[in-house]
Amino acid sequence: MRVVVVGQGYVGLPLAVRAAETGHEVIGFDVDTERVKSLAAGESYVEDVSSERLRAALEAGSYRATDAVRDCGGFDVAVVTVPTPLHEGSPDLRYIEESARALARYLRPGATVILESTTYPGTTQELFGPLLEEGSGLVAGTDFHLGYSPERIDPGNPVWGFEQTPKVVSGVSPASLTAVQEFYDGLVDTTVPVASPKEAELAKLLENTFRHVNIALVNEIAMFARHLDIDVWQAIDAASSKPFGFMRFTPGPGVGGHCLPIDPSYLSWRVQRELGQSFRFVELANDINSHMPDFVARRLIDAFNTRKRSVNGSRVLLLGLAYKKNTGDARESPALRISRLLLDLGAEVRAADPHVVENHRVDPRLVRVELTEEELTAADAVVLLTDHDAFDYDLVEAHAPYVLDCRRRLSGPRIEVL
């Protein structure tokens, strides 16, 4: 089939390349001209898709990247994987709306359109579908198939890649569900059908809200445990020995990426708007997790004060800018806020991250460096924020004068754990 994937980021590119590898003719559409140029040159910026895989799809003629919307014409299946950010606390669905209007021009009877972007329950049937109908004159579920299948990409996960992760699928009608499920059955090992797009949309938000709330719980416990003179990490290890009724979550400098800082707020917004009620768990988790970077900064200030030093004028080396280990994704990363806080306090802040190559999200005052013995010995403090496997931890333990370890990766007399 001719497949169009709208959005060629961390979600869209793995889907597009996988579809190309399974025999489809794939058009990867993105409005970012520079991104399209990189893809056309066989250069992948997504860890889950190697440049070798991308070039193989290009050379086979099964994949093509474009920023021209006219190239989306003639599709049998179109999948929308565009960002859904928050704007002043409310969902910003303009990219979904623009995608629907663009695809509607080329929508034909019998075609299938699938939304993958994370959003609030009801978006597919109340916003996305009506825009497709308005622009095409066709009726969803009757003239064309429409469904929702939430993305479950976990960047850098060596075990659960796109193909291995079960895919939740849904449709606005039985025929639509069949069309959506048959498409994904050819791409992944397992599909999980649900009754309607609303259940699929809620399933995605439930997954991320579950993680968000539990991370907030251990983060708050970590803050209290320090003042109670308790090793929270040992307590977590002990609790993790229970073979039932407990799932391990660990503290950290905050949450990042698109999922946790943003997705649960979609559900909270929907509940407030439709029911007039507060989703208190999400709001409390947002408050705790969003203030973890401030807690890290305070811990570093306390460490300097103990040593009769000031943050102002001190040199701080941050290890990791990505929100997640072994990835280059710095979206909403707590490391970015921590660096700004320290810079505003007058620190000379340097950062090492072998995976993050995009600097447009990074404070221009931040100096990017390699992790070397010279950088470690010159630093007054080192803060481990993202525990990439690529870091030489033996080097850090041997030469850093003081380390605030936010990931419990290091040990030694000069290491302090979050």
C-alpha cells in the first residue's frame, strides 16, 4: 500500500521505516525542511532508526522524505504522528488540525487514516474526524476508515522496540477497526484491539499518568528521607525484593520528554473542562516532579555551603542533558532547567552529553564539553543528571572533587546521592 506518515520525529520515523521494510511504499512528510534534507541524505537523527536502516529503505525506493504536502496524494493509509504540546496549560492541537486539513484534500473512499499523537479522549471522533470529513466530503466509518493507535515508543530501549511492543488499535466502526488492525498486524508482533478511539486515547494517558504519579511519589519520599536520615535507595532496593504488589520506581532530577511532563495534563484538562472537577493526583504529581530541578539546585547549594563555597563563581560540570539515558532527546529535560538555575546563580556551567546534538534547546550560556580528566579536575562540583552508559564512571570517581549523583550510578567518598 501507499502509506503516508505525517511527522518524522521520534515516533513517525521508526513507524515509517518499519512500514517501508515490510513492503509498503512510504512517504514520510514533515514540515521541517532541514529534517527532510537529513533524511533524504540517509542521516538519521533518531536513535531507534540507524542511518544504515534508513539508507537501505531509501535505496530500495520504499521510503521517501518530503516537505511538499502534494506528495501525500494517493495514499491508502495515512498515519499522523505530530507533536501535541501544551500552551498555557491547555492542549495545543494545531498540528493535528493542520494534518487533518492537509490529508482531507487527498482522502479517497476506502482509505484509512490513523491518529497516533497523544491527546485527550475524544480527539479522534470530535476533532480529527470531523475535519477530515469537512475537507473531503466523505463520512468517517462509512466512506473511509478512521482510528486511533497510541504510540508507545521508548527511545533507546534495547528490548522493547517498535515491533516488539504490543500496539493498541481502535476504530470508529467495526470496519475501521479491522482496517487499522490489519495495517499494524503487518508491522508489529502483537495488536490489542479496544472498543473505540476513546478507550485507546485513555489507555495512553493512563500509562503515562501511572508512571508520572509513581515517580512523583518516590521523588517526594526521597526529599523527606534525606531529612529523616534514611537511605531511600536502600529502602527501594528492599521493597523491590517483594515479588508481588510492588513496582520499582526510583528518584531523579525530574521528568522530561513529551510524555510525563505533558501527557497527564491532557487528561487533567479534559476532566476539568468536561466534568468541572480537579484531577488531584495529576496536579500533585505535576507540582512535585516539576520542582525536582529546584531541589537538585538546592542540594548543590547546600553542598557548596558545607564546603564554605559559593555557587556564584564556581565551576559546575553537568553529566547528561537528555531526559533519558542512552538517548539524545532533550525535550522538557530537567537538566535544562537545572543548568538555567545554576547559571542564574552565577555558576560557570559546563555540560557533557555524547548523545544530545541539538543545541537549540540549550541555554546559550551553557558550554558544551567532552567528559575528560581535565574537565573533571577543573570542576568544583559534578552533577550526574543522565546516566548514559557511554560515560566513563571510573574516570568520574577517580578525578571529580565532589559529585551529586542523581541516578545512584557512582560510589566513593566524594559521591553524594540524591
